[in-house]
Amino acid sequence: MVRFDKVQKSYDGETLVVKNLNLDIAKGEFLTLLGPSGSGKTTTLMMLAGFETATHGEISLAGKPINLVAPHKRGIGMVFQNYALFPHMTVGENLAFPLEVRGIGKADREVKIKRALDMVQMGNFASRRTTQLSGGQQQRIALARALVFDPQLVLMDEPLGALDKQLREHMQFEIKHLHESLGITVVYVTHDQGEALTMSDRVAVFNDGSIQQLAPPSDL
């Protein structure tokens, strides 16, 4: 599904934030990038999303190089740590935005929005402003927005970091359930080892810009 082939990233032309990364991600896999701040895991995710450009090497998706493909043309869903919801829009309008960008008609948009909100148990919230929602509800809407256009790949950057412990554990279960029921590929970034071990098919342990270990949770 995804391949990083000798990928490097430098911001200043000297220091490598990501060093010679080789990584294959299978279709339907839940892969977690685990590591401390500054280890290269989020930069790796941002290069896959298209928000950062690789300095060297090739990133491919479904067998096609995507280094020069714009983010909105990659067909990848994205959930950010701060949710990145539009505060001046309703929940429904937030979900409609990625569909409008892709040229999907109004009737199809409404069907997809309803289905995505039902997936995250927020079916009655389409007309609410995002500023009226709790942190947990905003997280669900951000997840629904990432799923609404039926992506095969969803990227998540520390999506549960702002939630309290009980809600975080509940949302871990919800995300894993959606992954299994939809059959999507998920690449998930966290610094929380417990989260990585609970949710993943495989964990890539990052340190100093490279993968130090890549294994199923049971082998770590």
C-alpha cells in the first residue's frame, strides 16, 4: 500500500531529521510510529500526507510515486492532534468540505456525511457548531471528516493527546474498531507506548531520525 524507499528529510541542508527510511506498509494494516519528540515520526507522517517534501528518496502509494502529488490529490484522510476543525462552520459543513474539494455532488455529499457521522455515533450533530462540542466530540468529528470521502489510507498524528485518560482509552477502542470494520490502512503517530501496543498490528520505533525496531507489539 505504502513504500518509503531511501527517504531522507532535512530542513537546513545539513541535519537529517529522517535518515534513509525504508518502510513498507501493507494494505489494511494498522502501523504505529512510536517515539519521543524530535525522533522523525511526525515528519515521516507529514511527508506521506504531502505537507512536507522528501529531500531524497521516493514515497509511493499503491505502486505510484507521490512525491510531487498535491496533498488533496493523494486520497489520504488525515486526523490532526488539534483536530483542525473550521470553527465558523457547522459539523456538516466541516464534513462537506473535503467532498466539495473532490467535486462530489450535493446529494452524494449528504449521504456520505450522514454515514460518516453515524460511524462515529454523532448522527444528530450535523447542524451544531464545532465550538459547541466537547473535546471528545470534536475528536469524533475530526475522525468522521477523515473517513467521509472513503479513503483507503488514514493518517493520525497524536489524535488522542488532548483527551483525558478514560476518554482516550475509549477512543482507542473506537478507532481500532473502525479500522477493522472498514478495512482501511492506518498510520498512527504517538509517543505513548501503551497506546501503540494496544492498537497496532506493527510498531515502528523511531529514534534520532530512523527506525530502531519494527515488529508486532508482542515482540517489543
